[in-house]
Amino acid sequence: MKKVVIALSLAAALGAAPSAFAQAWYFGAGAGSGNLDATGQDLTNIPNAQLKDNATTYTARLGYRFSRYGAFELGYYDLGKYEFSGGSGAQLVTGSAKAKSYGISVVGIAPIGQNFELYSRLGYEESEIKVNANLGSVATANASTRDSGATYAVGARWMFNPNFGIFAEWMRNDKIEVDSYLAGVDFRF
């Protein structure tokens, strides 16, 4: 509940900003590659379990740039689906782990010239991993874990004009240990 109150308070404060800052709002979307920093045995407790630790990731975020050097962001991250298998003899277990996250961040911005900038992000995120495992056609098990912690990123943005640009970034969610390498577009409005 506390997280909802903080997010609503921030949204209300940003919504009350003077109209002179209308160009300060932006929306970003991107895709890339994620790497889960875990092993198959970490996910399944099965010795010798193999994990495909790379997956496609996606992001969508809404930001408010309160100055040339700073912004607030609300973000959603689909951190990928990671498949695993393992076991011995006839006891083969297969399955997948799907990770997602959402959070709020403060962004520090370092403009380099007119159109290029470097940025870093530090924030609070709520993450979830859903695991689905199958023991052949005999049994299926599902589990879900939610956790909260820090999220941080570094990136670069190139603006083609005042309203449209592209970005590339590395992002890390600490609790679920996913590194994401993302590229995408930003629209300022």
C-alpha cells in the first residue's frame, strides 16, 4: 500500500507542474537481451540442471524531466523467459522461469552537446519470477516469487530532434539478478 501511495503522490505532483514544462514528459520503449545470473540448479534444486540464461527483454517507461540534468521515471520491464532442463535417467525435468519488474527511478543526465546525453538511473523495483516445471507427463509444478530491491542503469541517448530520439542502456535488477542490454526509442511530448 505504501508503494501505491508514493507512486500516486509523485504522479499528482508531476501532474500539477506548470504547463511551461509540457515538453518535459517522455515515453520510451525498447527491446534487447537479458541474462539471468543463476544456474539451473538454483531454479530447480536438481543437480546438473541446465539453464538457457539468455532471453529477449522489453521495456516501457514514462518519465518527467524536471531539469536539464534530472528526471523521474516509472518503468515496466519484461525481463525474459529462461528455459531449463535436468535430472537423471527417466527423471527428466523441463520448465521455464519468466521474470518481470516495475519500478520508480531517479535519472541523472549529463548532456554532451546539443543532441547527445549520457544518463544513469537508480530506483526501487518490484520483481516477480514465475517458475513452471514438468516431470515428463507425470507432474507439473508452478511457483512464483515476488521481491523488491534496487534497480540501476547506465545509458546513452541521441535526440534526432526535440521530440524523438534513440537510446541504448544496461540495466540491472538486484533481487532477481537479471542484466538487460536494451535499445529503443524515446518520444518527448
